[in-house]
Amino acid sequence: LENVRARVVYVPGNHDPMNQFRKELGAYRTSMFSLNIHEGFHEVYPGLVVCGYGGSCPSYDEHGEKVWDGYPFYRDEDMRQGLETVASGEALERYDRSERARVLHSDLGGEIPRRGRGAPFLPRESDSIIMLVHTGPFSSRTTVDPVYFEDKKIFMGSREVEACALSDRMQRRAAICIHGHTHAGYGEDQCGSVPVLNPGSLSEGRFAVVTVHLVEENGNASWKTKRVELLELPQVSVY
């Protein structure tokens, strides 16, 4: 993606090293032109902000038995504080704010909207949000794997992510919730008023294109999802 000069904004997954979750460990970004927004934000257009939260929680079968551990979260509720911080627009308080703002504004090249050079970036109350999470909402069908085992389904979603998406703040402001983690759950669903998208794994040739547009309602303008295209590359493998 970087070779075609796409802006690469990502959150780490459950197979990524711990330094992707903790900036103080170094090598917080995977490459020069990518941007890790775990517990952070990136403004992609005036009034449209991506907020990010990576990692996974444990996965369970339909009988409540744990199938896989989460990483770096050993319990679903371990995600709560970080998600609440992101949802409240205070995530940057947990980092060196001036440095984090510089990274958010300068790393991807091109004309990236700014709110004052050198100033810490925090979303405004009027901003629309794109939720970018590794693990999706628990009740969404996009977080259920029905094929890994022949005799049972695996529920790979997070109740904490779902609670965040269902919060008043996100129900009013979120244009879409995009997640990964559950390769077999690719597709679309809803979490209250928020569209949920699992584009699938690019290693399996799956990806999606999301089109958003600015909508005015009762004198207020907000970004909404206009169209989602689920796409697939033929016979693609990175292995």
C-alpha cells in the first residue's frame, strides 16, 4: 500500500509485538509511512476523525468455553479503560502530547488537515468518528467464526467494543465501525445506528472500499457511510 502512496493508518492485532501497543518500548510504527493509532486519533478530513484501538480479548464457543486467549488483553473488561478513554476524546493525554500530535500530523505526507501546528490533536464534539478496532462488537455477526470448527461456532467479538459503539457519543458521531480479527466473519452488520464492517483478511484477497459523505440534518452536518463495497482479489496469497 505504501508503494502506491496510500495513507496507511492502522491498529495492531493480536499477533503484533507489544511495542505496537506501548510506545515507550520503541518501534511504535511498523514502517516510515504508516501510522499506528492505537489509543489515538487521525483526522482524515476536516470534521472526520479515525479513532483507533487494537488488540483482542479471549474468544469463546457457544457454551461459554474459552477457545483462544486474547492479546494483549487477557479479559474483555481489560479493554474498558482504554476504550472509554478513546470514546471520550482523551486518548492523547496518555502520551507525550506534543510528540504524539507531531506524529499524527506529519507522517503520512501530503496535505493533511491541521488544527494549529504543534498543538495536541483532540477530536471536537462536532467531529464524526470512524471507529477502527481490531476486535469487533460482540453481537455482530461479523465477529462470529462458523467454520474453524465443524461442530461449533466461535464468538470472537468484544462486549467492551460493543458498549463503546452503543454509547450515546458513538451512536451520535460514528460514521462506521471497521474491524478485523475474525477472518471468516467478513461482511456487514449494525450496532445500533452504527454500521459495522469486517472487510476480511487481505492475505486471503479480501478488502473493502467505504464511501462516506457529508449529510446535513436539522442544521447540523455530519459524515455518514454512503456505500460499502466488499471486494476480493482472485487467487491471492501472501504465504
